[in-house]
Amino acid sequence: MAATTELSEKIDRYLRRARARIEALPRVEQRWTASETSVAPDQQRVDRNDFRYEWGDSMDRLAWLDEAYERQAMSDEQAARYAVLLPVIRSGLPIIERLGLDLPPEAVLKRLSADDRLAG
């Protein structure tokens, strides 16, 4: 039972973090654009590298979430939250590309494509 609780808590934590990271993208893009003139180039490089590292970690967690979703390891509520996260990810794709960040995991992109085909 403890392992199930730990897994559920981990899923909840990863869902919150993934959503927060994706929703932060417009602010990150704005900050990066503004910092081109207001921040020293060395500091700018450090800040962007730090964010890219954190972003990569977030994409690893997103891959883990997608696997948990696929394995049906999520509660119904968690699966619903994951399903709601997918359009948020889709809306962030243009910013992800403009910032030169790693794209979401291939499995997530395939899921987004499948959702597009079902909706169209």
C-alpha cells in the first residue's frame, strides 16, 4: 500500500511540475527576449543553460508520466489531469521551438498527433 501511495504522490508531483513548466514558457520567452539587451551575455548564457537543463529534466518526467498513463498506473483523476495537460503542451510547442528547447518525448508527440486525428 505504501508503494501505491508513493507512486500516486510522485504522479501528482510530476503532473503539477509539468504543467507549471509548460505554463511558464510565455514568461520565459518574454524574459529571454528582454534580457537580450538588459543582461550581460555571460549571465544570459548561464540563465538559459540552467533553464535548458531544468527543461530536459521536465521532459524526462513527462516521458515517465506518459508511460504511467499508458500502463494505466494513474488514478482516474490523474489520468484526467494528464489528458488536460496535453493541449497545454500542444499550445506551448511554438514557444518550445522558438526557444530551441528539447521537444516533448516522442511518445507524447505521437499522442498529440493521435488526438489531432481524432478531433479532425
